[in-house]
Amino acid sequence: MKKTYLLALGLSLGSPFLYAKTQLAGELMIVGGALASSNKAVYQQFIQSAGGVDKARVVVIPAASSQPVKYFRQFQQDLALYGVPEQQVQLLPIAVKDDKSTAEDESLWRNNAAEPKLAAQVQQATAVWFLGGDQNHLVDTLRAEGKNSPVLDAVWQLYQRGGIIGGTSAGAAIMSEAMIASGSSWTALARAIAEPDTQVDEAADEPLQLRRGLGFFPEGVIDQHFDRRARFGRLIVAVAEQKSGSAIGYGVDEDSALFYQAKTRQFQALGSGGVTVIDLRQAKKVTNPLGFQMENIRLSYLQGGDKYDVQSQQLLPHPAKVTTTGAEYGHNPQPVMSGVFSANTRLKDFITFELTDNKAASKAISYLHQGNGLVFGLTFSKDEKTKGYWQYLDGLKDNSSAHQVRLDIVPGRMQIDLKPQS
């Protein structure tokens, strides 16, 4: 199946509803996908921000989903587990795909965002939730032909008056003004941005494509499923396309959330994973015919209730955490990660256990390749700006954070010569 997406570069990061950052009174619960029903931190904070179990009035917009009714009911039941009566959680009938689990054809709902009665439902709500699926369906239904629908305007009004907007997976991707529509880390680094109107073959390795999102999160570019789907590289390339003053990206892990408060311009990492902050404002892009090259990318990783002040770009660690800077625990003089046999293969573990909490090394190296030919070398290093934090917050489970880790990406060529003996 092929799709055509319109690429929108040079995006203005002003909100589509023309609210300045200082006018927004609401909150965002940006979930990286695969949200577990047992994730108390995310659900309880969402309910509290919506007014509590008695006053919460939640409308669910399922337009991204291929099974809009099925997954609405799942979310409704999850909220009920935490005390919200099911009648206080309503489905807004806006969808593109037919849900085969019902007798109704939900694909006939595709134009319903223009209905004033649905906008009125949003106006009576305290919270909006966007289901996951395909983020392009959400944008296409709520802002058909580039114009805000009455429902989308009502969502912006809810946000302005202090309500909470939440979403998972595709419902997270639409939160930023610059939205990642497709792509993998490999294609982003090797091929850069796809041209406008590129035909995307879903069976192939998709090129990175950007388009305009809904813009609720004014602080940079959002990406989701960040840890499991290894979207680190594609977010870096996407952020590199933004204006220098706003060249910051936020990658949200699965079963985790970036909980943003517009009034304070701070966010908190909730859930079982965390949030990676990618800061390219002082980075230098180098022209290289082999592929993407950039120096002085700055990374931060927060989890377990850590907070982040966007205005100052400072990590505010959980109060129980202690600094590892100058008191590093590990001792690995040559930290290199090349595959599944390597230790600490997840990004958060690699930059903490192998770098910020490693007394024997000032840099750690990883490689991205697909066999012979092109390879990208990733050199993570620490300097006077770099800070590390750690604590056991849940039994004996490590909970580490890192701030201002430096990353340099350089492409090159490699050859693998395996000679198995028979």
C-alpha cells in the first residue's frame, strides 16, 4: 500500500489556534505508546488533571485507530479501574477506518469533526484523549485542507482554559507543530528527508517525512515508541530541520509519558520508561556525501519522576536521587555497543551505566550499520556540562538520569569478512 504525504518544512512553531505560550493554562499527557493498564502514575495524574474521579469529563477522539470503538472501550475500562465512571468517558465519533468488531461502519465518521454538536461535547469536557494508530488520520480529519475544524478549535479552547489533552502513540505524535509522519533512524541518517509528495511504500523501509501536526506542545518535536523502535536517529534528523532556536526534540518511551504543564513550561517523566531530550541548538552539521554528520548534539534522559525545565533546559532530578558525577560506580575502560551481545544496549542504559556512572571512561561508542557498506559511528562523551544521577526508587531497580551528554555522529564505510569453518 502506498501513501502520499505533503512535506512541510520551515514550520512555524506558533500554535494553530494563535495562543501564545503564556496564554495556555492546560496540561498535556504525551504517552509513547503501549500504555499498560497497570500504569498508575500516568492514569492517576491524567484523572487528577481532568478534575478527579467525580468531576472528570473525558472525550476520546479515535480517528487514528483502525479499530476506533474497540480501543475506545479499552481506554474507558482502564479509566474505570482507577475510579472514573464509564458514563463520564465518551466516544467522539470521528474516524477513518471501519471497526470490524461492530455492525456500524465507522469510516463514515470521517467528516464529523465539522459537526457543531461534537464541538459542543468537547466544550463540556475537562479532558481530551487521542487514541493511537496513524497520526496522519488525526491531522487529516481534524484539520481537513489545512483549516481547523470546529472540534479542533474546541480542543484548543479546552487547553486554554486549563483542561488536559492526552494521547498515546499517534496521539502523541500530533502534539508538536512539526510532526514526524513516517521513517526509520536508518533511512533518516542515510537518505535524509524525503522530497514533497514522495510515494511511501509501507512494505519497504520508509523515508523520514515531516508534516504539520496539531501544535499543542510548543517546545519542540515529539517522537514516540522511542526506545523499542529505536527512533533516536530519526528524531535527530527531524529536529535538525527546525529553526535553530527551537531545535529540540523529545523522545517518549513506551508505557511512559511526558507530562507537560504549560503555565510553568516544565514537564515530568512518568511511567516505566522515560523521556530523552535532544538539544541541537549548539550542534554543528557537517556536509558529508556518505550521509548525516553532526557534532555537539546534547542529550538528556529523565525517568522515575524527574522533571525538566524547558525554559532553562535544566534537568531537575527526583529528590531522592544522588549525583554520580565524581562518584561513578562502574569501571569499564572501553565501552562499545555493537549489538545484542553487548551490555546495556538500550540508549538510557548505555549513556548512564557506560558513561555518566562509569569512572574508567570519558566516552562510549556505538555503531549503526546494515552489513557491508555504510556505517554510522556514534561517539557519546562527557565533559564539564555533563551530569549523572541515580537511585533505587522501586525495590532494587536502578533508576538513572543523565544531563548534557555530548554526541557526535560520523558516517563511514565498513566491510565485514566472516569465515566460518565447516
